[in-house]
Amino acid sequence: MTVKGRRFLAMGLMSLAVATAIGAAGFVAYPFYTDWKAGNTQEDLRAAFASSDIKDAYGEGRVRDSQPLTRIMIPAMGTDTIVVEGTSAKALNTGAGHYPNTPLPGEPGNVAIAGHRTTYGKPFANLEILKEGDKVILETPFAKHTYEVISGFGGHKNPWVVAANDWTVAEQAPESMLTLTTCHPKGSDRQRLVARAKLIKTEAL
């Protein structure tokens, strides 16, 4: 190879190395960026959640996509997040969203909430550690609803893993239940991790 050829090869390898390094840095930085973005959004959502406008909207059943709907607290996981209405990309980029075709917190049936596990604040990062008896609290502008994680059922554990396109977990139930879903395994949306809890107490606020 000529001197000129070696020079071009060296420059090409250097450019590739730089591009690879930039790509790797971006890959590592992305989760931190999404957490920062969701954190800022959560501050705004908390302020909106305490406003009279949201209280009126909730009471009249007109909470729109990406508006704050409920505050979810899971002591066993250290989770304390405002959940918005909807599961669109915009809604879930706030951290967690309520499946719009499911009941509101405290209502009969199966309330379903999806949350991120590795990005955008990762409110459901440790969903797998939930066990029977752990509490999940949903606070609305009018009441605080306490759910309790139930034992495994239907031949599987709780939490359990389902296919990514298995929407039966959000189907209606005869009792007042809560279903939490997130991606599985961590960093992949190949499957879905699901946890189920039952309403045990409602307190007016």
C-alpha cells in the first residue's frame, strides 16, 4: 500500500472510531436525558394535578391524553409518580400512563397503568420485586385508593411475563382490580411484565 493509501486508511479508521465513540456516548447518555426530561415534566404535572382545573376535569370525566389523572405510590419500589391519561408515546414519555379503555382508579373493573422500566423516570424499574401483600396507592383529586398485590393465579406467578401483544391483561374484571404493565426484559420491549393488585380500601380526600 502506498503512503497516500495508508494515510487515507488511517483517516478512515480514525473517523470510524470517532463515530463509534460518539454513538456509544449517545447510547449511554440517552437514559439520563429521558430521566431528566421526565423529571421536569413530572414537576409540571404535580402542579397541574393540584389545580382546580384538573379536579373539575376529573370530576366531569374529561381528562385528555397526557393530562394528569392519578398519583401512583408503591412503597416497596420507592415509586411516587403522576400518571397521565393515555398510553400514546407522548403520554408515556412522562413516565406512566393510564390505559384509556379501562376504569378510573377506585372504580369497579380492571384499572390498567403502563410505565417505563429503564427510561423516562423508570417508575416501574423494579416491578419484578413486588410480592403478595405489597401496597399500591392511587390518589385522585377526590380520594385515595389502596390496592394490595395478590398471590399468583391462573397457573402463574404475580408478577408474571406475557407476550408484548397480549392485551388480555387489561381486560375487564368482575372485581375492583389494578394491573401494572412494563417492558420485559429490562431495555427491551420483546415481552411485557405484569403485576395485579386488588382494591382493599378507599378514603375520601
